[in-house]
Amino acid sequence: MRILLAEPNIKMVHVLSTSCSLRFTSSWKSYSQPLNSTTCPTSLSLQTFKSPFRKLVLQAEKPQRSCTVCATTFPITDCGPHQRSKEPSKPQRIMVIGGDGYCGWATALHLSNKGHKVAIVDNLVRRLFDHQLGLNSLTPITSIHSRIRCWKSLTGKTIELYIGDVCDFEFLSETFKSFEPDAVVHFGEQRSAPYSMIDRSRAVFTQQNNVIGTLNVLFAIKEFREQCHLVKLGTMGEYGTPNIDIEEGYITITHNGRTDTLPYPKQASSFYHLSKVHDSNNIAFTCKAWGIRATDLNQGVVYGARTDETEMHEELCNRFDYDGVFGTALNRFCVQAAIGHPLTVYGKGGQTRGYLDIRDTVQCVELAIANPAQPGEFRVFNQFTEQFSVNELAALVTEAGKKLGLNVETVSVPNPRVEAEEHYYNAKHTKLIELGLKPHLLSDSLLDSLLNFAIKFKDRVDRKQIMTNVSWRKIGVKPKTVTA
Ligand SMILES: NC(=O)c1ccc[n+]([C@@H]2O[C@H](COP(=O)([O-])OP(=O)(O)OC[C@H]3O[C@@H](n4cnc5c(N)ncnc54)[C@H](O)[C@@H]3O)[C@@H](O)[C@H]2O)c1
């Protein structure tokens, strides 16, 4: 069962003003037939709330229930198992929450290409953050509808689309009842540490959005799809930087003569990272209490933009963030090098983290799905392939830049974060390798191609977005404008 929402209505969300939070209320019922335009919501209204986030309400005539959207103008056909006979794992019905985002879009395409039946669930709030803060992806990205249409026309494969907020349980229930997932990959969170540290309202939004969204997913699995495997994106940042080796989720401790295997201690360093820790605790508890099967993928920092699938057509191009709020270390350095901006190292630059290529993100998720956790099991994988300090990354980019004739300089800027700038770091990451991960390591040629990618789009760079004015110490209650 699915509902078709006429595309022009959806498109209206893209012209929202800069201080709105996109929220689709549960406002219509599931239908066994795709809706035509006469049964689609007929008007849009903005409700004003006290927080800086106002709600966008799509109003349907009636009946009023859940917003379940399949946005494709093509007839919905099942392009099931027969199209993927080479695949080792059984085709599954996979719901990708956050499938319009950076990791989610690449993963949705990859899983669809592998013959799985994929549905994207997303409220497009990431695009709204860009509008709010005056940011833009380095790469031009088309609407989710164009992306999905393009995929269909290239491959014949349908990706279903449900536009809505996973914090809205009624909406989420309808998507579960309609799509009936075997696995849910949950990318759908506010994922920027700096965004969560802009001001009080963004801190509250981040924790509410992430924690409630995940809680709703857990309740939906319990209520509607007990056997469904939850693959949840966590982050290596949950562990912090302890002065001992980081294990994969659990550590065996002997204390006063007694031994136990316990969850590895978490030392999150932003309101965003704290939301992830809370998610992990909620998931672990529900595995124990309700027998949910879950894999927590503690992902490192992702770099790159291209995957086999996004390369198939320019309309499938992934987003690539380089700004001070959403941009991540290596991607930012490549863009900075491409435009002749000094590489901005925060403080001493000894901050060391795990990194991985986006092609490995999609591979890891595929492996987790193909080898599901058992009922009641809360499984934790550290999802990264190599670790680097910020200084090491800057040196690598400088070297690779030289070969391309770029004069790359590095500056140390005051660290806006509260974090150790020199520390021990040794994190285990063997479980995904044991399942068959073939990593794409950061070689010279890969750095070349990343730099060339940044150079290709360098005319789209807004230099004002490079530096950040978000400060961990100065966060306050007053709503803050970030890029003015
Ligand atoms: N990008 C990285 O380097 C990185 C590193 C570690 C972990 N992760 C994790 O991976 C996941 C995906 O990251 P990303 O970089 O693709 O982020 P992203 O912001 O590009 O994508 C997240 C997507 O989720 C959607 N979303 C957010 N809240 C939602 C809600 N309440 N309901 C429905 N949709 C919602 C957004 O609109 C967006 O499309 C996140 O959970 C993040 O914490 C990312």
C-alpha cells in the first residue's frame, strides 16, 4: 500500500524560508491504490512555534491520518529477486531512513542495485538546514524525486519514497505497515556536532530529533515487524578519546576479583554525540527487553562522494559538505586546497579519528544486513578503515596537492571544540573485515581523485562558509545566526 503525493506539493517545501523546521503532520490515510492529484493534500500552512523551528503542515482534505508518500511518476512495479541473481545474500525489503542524505543516498542506491527492494524515508530536513544557515553542497544535488526518477529510468529499479518525520509515530507506523521492512537502516538524524552546539534550540532539536526518532523506530519494530533487523548508524565519537584501546562495543573488566563483559565506556563530546550515546542505550535495552535484533555501526568520519551508483548519472550526484558546520575533516581539506584556502587545523592538530571512504560505508551496511544480528542481540561494529590525526591528513593533502600543482598551506586556528588535541588513540575495527569488508584505503590515487573532484566544483565554493563561528564554550540560549 502506498500513497502518491503530487510532486508540486512536495516541491513547495524547497522554498521555505530560512527559519523553518520541516515537519509533515500525519494527515492522511494509506490507500491501496496510488493517489492521483485530486486526493493529494491541497494546501500548505505554516504554524509558528516558540522555538525557531516552525512546522510545515501539509493539509489533506480527508481522511486524516498518516503521510506515506511514494514519489515517482512511474508505475510502481516490483523489480524483485530475479533481477539480482548474482547476489550472495537473499533480497530483502530494506527501509533506509535518512535516504536523501550523504550516506543514506549512496546506500539506498547501492542496496537497490544489489537487488533489494528499497524504500527511502526522509523528511528532507537536511536540505532545510542548508536553507536556514545559508549553506550549500559543493555538488549540485537534484530533488529526491528527480534522483529516484533518474534511478528508475537508468536501471528499471523502483525506490519507494515516504516523506515524513520519524519523530511522528503515526507516520512511521503507516510506513512500516505499508512497506513491511525486513531490515531498517537508520541514518535519519541531525548529524553535525557543530550544529548541535550553535545554540540551545539546536541542542534541544538535535537530542529530540535523534533520540525520539530512534525510540519510535524501536517501537515500530516491536509493534509491526518483530523480526526486522535494525542497522543503526552510531559514531566512533561516542567513545571519545580514552587512554586505552577502544574495543568494538564491549570490554571485559576484572574488578575486585570478579569479571564481566560490559558496554565500552562512552565519553561523548557534543550534544550530537550525546544523542548517539542515548540511542545506543535505548537500543541495547530494547534488545534485552523485547528481543529486538540490532547492529550499531559506530562509524568513523566519512570522506569522498562517488560510488559506483552515484557515478551513473549527474542527477544521482551525492551531496558534499565543506562548510564549518556540516563539512568533515578530509572533505573540507580537499575543498580548501582546491580554492587556495589554507587548510584549517583546529589547535595542535593531534586529534586522531577513524576514517572511511563512502564506498566502504555502503559496503559495511550491506554486510551488516546480509549477516543480521540474532533476536535479542545488540551487536556493535566499529565502522572505519584507517585512523589519522588532523595533522597527518593535512600533510597528505599538501603532498597530493603539490603533485597537482596546487600550493597548499596549513594554518592552526583556535579550536572551537573542547577536545584533547594530543592523545592516545587505538580503536579496534576487525568485525566488518571478518564479515568480508574490502576497504578502499586512502592511497595517493584516491587523494588525487578527491582533489580533482573538489577542483571540478570549485566555482561553487562560498569562501564565507569555510570558517566556523560555532564555539563549544560560548554556546548560549540566544538563537544564533551562523553565517551572517
Ligand atoms: N557523515 C559522516 O561522516 C558520519 C560519520 C559518523 C556517523 N554518521 C552517521 O550517519 C548517519 C547519516 O549521516 P549523513 O552524513 O548521511 O547525514 P545527512 O545529514 O547527510 O543525512 C541525514 C538524513 O536524515 C534525514 N533526517 C534527519 N532527521 C530526520 C527525521 N526526524 N525524520 C526523517 N528523516 C530525517 C535528513 O533529512 C537527511 O537526509 C547519521 O546518523 C550520522 O550520525 C555520519
